[in-house]
Amino acid sequence: MSGADESHCPDGGLSSDESHCPDGDHCADRDSDHGPATTAPVRVLAAGAVPSSWIRCFHPKPAARYTLVCFPHAGGSASYYFDLSAALDADIEMLVVQYPGRENRLFEEPAASVAALADGVYQALRTRLPRRPAFFGHSMGGLIGFEVARRLEAAGGTAPHLLVASASPAPSVRTDRLTAGAHASQGTTEPEPEPEPDEAVLARIMGLGGTRDGVGRHPELMQLVLPAIRGDLRALAEYRVDAGAVVGCPVTVFVADGDHDVPLAEAGAWGAHTTADADVHVFEGDHFYFSGNPPKFLELLQDAVRHSHSGTQLI
């Protein structure tokens, strides 16, 4: 992750091919609360034929001992996790996955499935990780991180030593509350229902807190982000996995007591999807309980990255 594999962006949020920041996060003209854009160089992993845009690094730490790969939520983009990246201690470098159809990948087609997203991330990561990483996947990102981990383990490559599944129901027990309005094809011959109204899609995503409020005030931005949101919701709705699908690394589950979309029992069921240990931590808050990077969250996340907990079997 040095030399030819690094691309630094002096404006802190947008490299030369990025002229849009549709979710309002960390654009060059972002508000003063986040500081000047020039303080946040962006490193993008790149080599060979693999698209460099899959992985972002907002705060390069060449001397870091640990790598944390972050997988965003449905409708989310890499820059949503800028503040979390900035809050991590000097020994942990965060790489953030950028899904197609948003920010620097705005004009790419959104991925058609969770499997397609996992395949793309796997290809981008498999030969470029400087050390054995930990994965942090929030909401839909937990499932994508799980699938990428399975692919890395199957290939015998640099697989993660830990998966942190945040606000994410276990793969085999999801009740799809978030995707209630998305069409999930199940091999039937019934005609596809009418698309859900734009307002309903945005209300569901923005109600969870996963998109900046400023998007709702700008219709042109809403139209830019909607294809990616719809694509993510459909991919999530169509995702199916066998109950016996597992990873070999430990799984740590973060869940909030006020998250009505992720019941504790569904989050706790992640213990059935690892052959290693699993543990669970319950936070106060809603689906985006970690907004603002509360101290307890940061402490537990960084402790988990540094030490794969032995934990206890989940409920």
C-alpha cells in the first residue's frame, strides 16, 4: 500500500474523477464542523486491472499495526465513515469499501446482488492487504463482509481475523424489515410489482439515519442517489444463504437496544455462522447507534480489532 499503489487527493474528499458527493458527506465544500477539506488526504488502492475505486483510505497510516476494513450500509457510501476513520487510534488504519453507483463511482451501475458486491470487493482486496485485517460491516455491510470473508478463506488468502457485524441480523434469520418495499425475485412467474415511490425509499433509508439530512433538501441529489439505494435494497432483499454457511474467524456483534429493525435474537444468531467464538455487545441507541463515535463504541471496536475476543456463545 505504498508507492505506485497509493493515490493521494489533496482536496481530501474527491480525486480527479470525482465531481459529485451525492450523500453530502465530506465534499470539498463541506461545513466547517468537519474542518477544511485539505486536512484529509485520500489513498486509493490500485494495481493491475482491478478498479482502484473499490477501496478508500481517508487517513493513511503507513506505520499502523492493524487494518480495519469497513463495509457500509445499504444506500451508504465510503465518506459516511470518514469521521470514524479519523477517530481511530494511530495503530489502526481503516480501509472503506466504496460500492458502485455513488460518489466517485456515481455513474457506474449499482451491483445486482450481494454476491456481486462481495466478488468485487474480494478481487480488490485479495492481493492488496498489508496484513491480516479485521472487518467491520454495518447493516447490509455485515452480510457483505461475511461473504468476502468466506471468499478469502476459501481461496486461502489473507482472510480476516475478526468480523464485527454491526446492526446486522445473522444471514440465515433475517426478516427483511428494511427491504419490505423491495422486490425479491424467488423464481416465480408473477409480474414484478410497481417500483416503490421515491419518497418511500428515501424515507426508509433516511429514517434510519444512514443518509445526511441535506440530501432530502435537494431533489437533484435525491435523483442521483436513488438508483444506488434501490439497487442495494433489492440486492439485500434477494440475498439468501444456507443456515450452515460459516466463516472461520470469530464474530463480534454490535447491536443497539433501540434498533427496531434488528432484534437482539436475530443479531445473536450470528453465533451459528462461525466455527470460532462469538460475542455480543448491546449499545444504547438506534440503528446508527455509533453516530458521533461514542467512547464506549470506539473502545470496544478498537479492542476487538486488536484482540480477537474469546467471547461466549451468543443466544
